[in-house]
Amino acid sequence: MRSFLHLPLIGFFALASVSLVQAQLPMVDIAMVPLEDGRYEVRLRPDLYFDGLFAAVVFTLRWDAGSSTTFSFDEAQELSDIGMSINPSGTAVDEGAYRYLSYTGFGGAPFYASGYAWNADQEFVLGYFIVTNGPANVVVVEDEWTAGHNGNYYISLNGQDRTGEIYEVSTRIATNSSAVPIVGVVPNPTRDLARLSLEWPVSENVLLEVIDTQGRTCARSSFVTVAGSNTIPLDATQFADGSYKLQLIGDRTQQSTTWVVQHQ
């Protein structure tokens, strides 16, 4: 589920300092969601648009002490593009009935330099924990131990504390048929080829329609989703420059997003 949106790069260098200084910064929440394949998906959710410097993030996992479970973290590609890597901060520590391990990441470049942005109230994937010797009763947590060991959730944007809340997703995305699908296109605008990324709640047949600004259907295709993350290739070379609506219609779910084709 990647909901970073590419932005036009024309003129962004001239606006760089204005963007960092004048833009109102969002508060950013965090959640961790178990997936059916055994991984844990870490999601962030800003409440405002943001394309500046994702400066730092800290969060702590807690699971049962005595467990043989170990974790490795696979960050989203967009984080690599801005020079951020999420790594353990020290080693796992047992305290009472629980085991703790904190993770930190530091950004090296603003999002606009790579053509990315975050949208308000739209979840996006920070990365995935790959579990060995699981499953594990694991959560992102703030408690007495994390407060005393610099492990509370923290996020910095443009060097400012914009820490939100740890929120919960009550059901697995793979089994929640009423969940809202998350759709994004990267890169957007598109010159030639792009990928349509879907975080879809169920496995089903989906009809994809490309609709122009006059309401005309320019193309149709169909595919079968899996419950969870899906990637569909898009070929912009068959379309004229302009803005298009990508309408996705499933047996039980529907969603749409905007796709901009810009060949020059």
C-alpha cells in the first residue's frame, strides 16, 4: 500500500525554501497492522499535505518476553529515495513480561527533491516487519519502559516535533471487506510507464476504467486482486496529455483516483 504521489518537478527548486518555511506541518499518527502473509505493515497517517523533510522517526515494538521471534525491517522504496533507513536502536531488552526493541530513522533529503508528497488523512506504508519464528504478539507501544528509555513514538518534520498518536486497525486488511481501498499512482504525472498501487481489502475481480475530463471511457481492463497489496502497470503512451480518472469497480468494493499524463 503505497500512497506517495509524484509531483511535477518544474519550478520546485525555486519554491524549496518557501515550502519548508511557510507550509503548515501535519501531525502524523502511526499504526502497525498484521498481514495474512505473516508480515507486519507499519503505516503513517498525516492530517495535512506535506512534501518537505521527513527528518526523523522513532518507535518501539513490544512483544512477549522469552519468545524466539525476531524481526527485520524492509522500508518502503520512497524512504530509500530520500536517504532514510529504519534500523534497530540497540538490542532487544526484556522487562517483566515483555521484550522491547526501538527503531529509528533519519531523513537525508526533502520529499520534493525526489518528486514525492504525502496527502492529508491518507495512510501510507512506512515499511514491513518480516517475522522469523512468529507469529508474535507484537505492537507499537508507549508505556513506562519506553518513556524511560527514549523509546516513545516520535516524528520530526522539517526539524519540528509533529508526533501524533498510535492508532489501531481493528481487523486485518486482508479480511476486512468493508475497509476503504487505498489507491495511488507512481509516478504521477506520468510520461510513459507508471504503476497503480492498490491496498485492496478482499480478493475479487476488478474492472479498471480510464475516464477523461469529458466523461468518456478511454480504456478498460480487468484483473483479480489479492487481499492486501497489488501493483498494476499503466502505459501512458497510448493517452494524450491531460488528467484522467482511474475508476476501479470490484464485486464488493469501489475506488477512484486521478492520473495525470504529461509526455513532456
